[in-house]
Amino acid sequence: MTSERGLIPRRVVVVGAGLSGLTAAHAVSARAAAARQALELVVLEAKDRVGGAIWTERRDGFTIEGGADSFITNKPWALELCRELGLESRLIETDARHRRSFVVRRGRLAPVPEGFVLMAPARLGPLLTSPILSWRGKLRMMLDLILPRGDGIVDESLASFVKRRLGREALDRLVQPLVGGIYTADPNELSLRATLPQFLEMERVYGSVIRGALRQRKRARAEERDASGARYGLFMTLDDGMDLLPRTLESRLPSRALQLNTPVRRISRPDINAPWRVELLDGPALDADAVIVTTEAHVSARLLDGHDPELALLLRSIPYASSAIVNIAFRRDQVAHPLDGFGAVVPALENRSILAVSFLSVKFPRRAPAGTVLMRVFVGGATQPELFERSDDALVELVRGELATLLGARGEPLFAEVARHARAMPQYTLGHLDRVAEIRSRQARHAGLVLAGNAFDGVGIPDCVKAAREAADQVFAAANDSAAPAAA
């Protein structure tokens, strides 16, 4: 089915209409248009809507996010996509009045030390005066300034690295809850090299995480940016909710390209000279020159099991965690806490039943009517998988109890909605980079087959955008490679 000019395929099928699939489809369509080549694009989505883990609901003046509520801009790819789609004027930043967050300490909310980012204190004063750590814990952290470098050879877990550099108390009280809020992962299993390699680089270059953070703050100040506020200022969202991004991508697809409620049964190819065959659960199979698969790794494994069992086995080796988000709203006078920050994370050693709570209507403007507050509470993850199995009503009651204790939230909420993400968060456990390298090597044997999504090179929205664009590039690069001998 390759075009006569041999530069691009004539039909590309994208499996999955989440952000990765829609971005890949948009990039493929744009590449074809730039090359002035005819292309049939098909996007298959099992659900009845686009967006995947991103969905937004609007009701009674509330903007409710069932998935991600924002993205970071220090990784530029999502911001670039918004600009490409003409959405730059729709972007909004976090509210500058309350750019801080909290950590639960013995049932009370204590501010994260100003300048502390994930595991690196860019300012020593706020850290040394913080009530989160004991003096013993603070002194242990300072040993990072004189401890020798690690060998940098072994794929070290986040927990091992933090205990080695900063001590056990820093891990338990600060790093675990802050990083856990991103990856919903067990720090003892999380690969630092696959998730936060910048801290390994700090150790390598400066011999110390703290020294590296202080040097970076010095450079930031030279650029007239405040290092503490800069982190919170990196977050952006869209004025009408995050689903504006997938909705806009959907609107740019070619007519009739998108097929909702169309689950895929399997993907195969009889031989290297034949087109790919995408079999549907209901309906005729599709032939394609290229297939971009953007589903979760375990779903992709099921689709490819019959074609390449070894690739499927490698994909299944990436573990996943399930989590739930409870969006809950109160009148402002029902909540005793001043809510003078963006939210709070909860250390595992606090033995509570929530991972974190985000004060969404404080974090971003116009997310709730005046006199009300909208919060997002995270439950489950790799460390508390049993909680995900509870009913929606049970999760709401659990969350109400925790918010009553931590924030003084009293009385009946205005509403509470549960969004579930079953086996949706890939866990970048030890050996992840090696597993991904094996998957890429195995995938390379199948010209025209590309795997994308958040299972491989990053879980955030910018990472998904970058990977999706690279997937589109691979489709065209493979076509050009196959055309090269004929041109010669």
C-alpha cells in the first residue's frame, strides 16, 4: 500500500484516541500535508470519547478534572503543541498568591520548605527551620555535602539513593510523598535513572544533591527567576479545562478518521511484504502500511501476542498501578483550614488512606464558584492497591473522613465524584530502561509498527506529546528507508 513516490504510507492506523494517539494522528496528518501526499488516517478508540486519562466535566460553575489538571512547561512539548493548535491565549498559570504546598506531619499540614523541589533543597534556611524534619534529620541531610559520590553504575532505586545521600527521615517525610504524588509508586521499587535522572547528574557533576540544587538556584537568580516560585509557576492549564487539548486535536483530524466505540482484537502481519492487519472486535479488518499503538503496555501486549509473543512478554513486564481521584466540593465556610497553598501530600508513615489532596480552586482561577472550594483527592496507587477495590460510596466516605481530620471539612459536600484509572499508571521500576531498550529493539524488527504512550519514556503530558511526535517521525522514516533502495 505504499505510495508510488515511496515517501509516505497510504494508510496509517492509530490505536487509541488518548492524548498520545491524537497527537500522533495530528503529527502524521501534518507530515502528509507538508509532503503534499494523499494519506488515509484511521484512529480507533474503544471508548465513546477521546482523551483517555484526560477528561473534564463542567457543572454548576465547577470545572472538574477526572485526570491530569495541568502540565509542566520546563519540558516544552505540550506548550509547543498548544501554540501549534492556536491555544496559547487559552493557557492560564497557577494563582501566584498561594504558590506553595504542604506535607502532612503528625496529622497537621506543614509547608514544604521554600525552594525544596522533589528531593533537592535550593535554599538551606527554610529547610533548617522547617518543622517537617527533626534536627537529627536535618543534620543527616547536610552530610550530603561531604559524602562521596556513588559509582553511578547500578540502577539504583529512589529510596536507596535518597537514604544514601540525604538520610531515611528525608525520604520518609519529604521525598516519598512528593515523588509519590507524581508516580503513585513505591520508592523502593522506583528506578531513579528512569524517573529523575537529573539528581544522579547533580551527584555526578557536583558531588552533592544539595550543592547541585544551590548552584542551579544561583543560575536561576542570575536569570532573574526565583527558584522557589519558579517550580510552581511551571504549571499551566487551559481556561476551559484540560480536555480542551484532546478536543481540539479531535477537531483537526480528517473527516471520518476517528472511529469511537471500536475496540481492536489483534494486530498482525502475515509476512514482511504484506500490509499490517488490524482486526476489530466488531466489523471488518483494516489493512495498513503503518500502525501506531498508543494503548497501555499490557493492552498492547494482548493486541500483539499472536504476532510476536516475545514482544508481548516484554510489554507485560512493565507493571501498572491503579488509582482513583475523588473530586469533592464544599462551601468555603465548611472547611476550617485556610487552604493557603495548592494542596498537600501524605507520607506513607502517616498511615492515612489518601495519597494527596489538591486544592484545585486555589491552584487555578475560575475552577469553582465564589464561596466554594473544589478539591481533588488521590487514593490507591502502588502502595495502597486494596483501596482502589472499594466502591465509589466507600471511597467518598473515606475521603470525607480524611478531609475532616486534616482540613476540618464538616458537613455534607456539595457533590463528590469518583474517577477511576484502572491499571493506567506505568511503574518505572528497577531495570525499566533496560526493558524499554529490549522493547525498542524487538519493535524495530517490525517495519511499520510503532509503540507510543506513557509506558516507556515519561508519564507526563509533555512526555506523551514528545513520544507521539517521535512515533509519527518513525512512520515516515521507515517509509523513506524502504524507498531508498528503489531510488538507488
